[in-house]
Amino acid sequence: MKPRAHTLQCLLAALLSVAAAGPLALSAAPTTPQPAALEIQQSIFAYPNNASEGRDPFFPSSPRVYGSNPDNQLRSPSLTDLALKSILGTPPRVFAIINNHTFAPGDDGDITTRDGRRLHIHCVEVNAKDGTATVEAGGTSVVLHLGP
């Protein structure tokens, strides 16, 4: 057989097999399998309490990781950390200076405590005659007195 005739014969056989499969075989898109739903895992961080429980992989000789355990953190700031420094003004307009911040009755603001933590307070009342200021935070109120 001649090589040209053999090529035409193979081409004709391929064409006939495609035509026998029908028009759907030519137009059908290949289907891709749907990926399974991915389950995202939650990270868990365990803070070591001492060197035998673990260490910082980047700074192995650093002791700072042992003090950063959130379970061992200090208490949150409370109203006992507040100090009334001064009362300014006359009775229609009276201001109180609490931890170096000025408040009028009805004012809200953030106070920085001695150890650097923040506390959001609301000034309820300032009484210049008695030398007191009433403040509240988190549903708790306290009356601050001018110190000596």
C-alpha cells in the first residue's frame, strides 16, 4: 500500500468513528469533578508556663514567652485606680480632673491608669462644695474624693 493511501484510510476511519458517536460527542464539554467541601481547622495555641513545657522557636533563650500566658494576665482596671486631682470652675460650670483628664458632668472618656491600662468612664456628677465627683464604668459607680 502506498503511504498516502494509508494516511487517507486512517483519517477516514477516525472521521467515521467520530460521526458514529453523534453530534453530542463533539459539543459536550468535559466535566470536572466537584471538589469536596474543605474543613477549616481551628488553630490552638498552648502557652508554656516554664522551659520544660516549651520555648520560643525563634528566640529559644528568651524568657518572655512564659509571662505572656493570657491565663496569667493581671486583673482588668477597676474604679479604684482612679484619683480625683482637682475641681475647677463655679457651680454652673464645674469640671473635675480625674487622672489628668478633665470631665464635666455627663462626659465620657478613656482614662489611663497608673500601670498603663485603659478604662472607659462616665462622669455622673461633680460637687465642688463637697469636693467629690461621681463616676461610673461597667455598671459600677464610685464617688471620688479630693485627696490631701
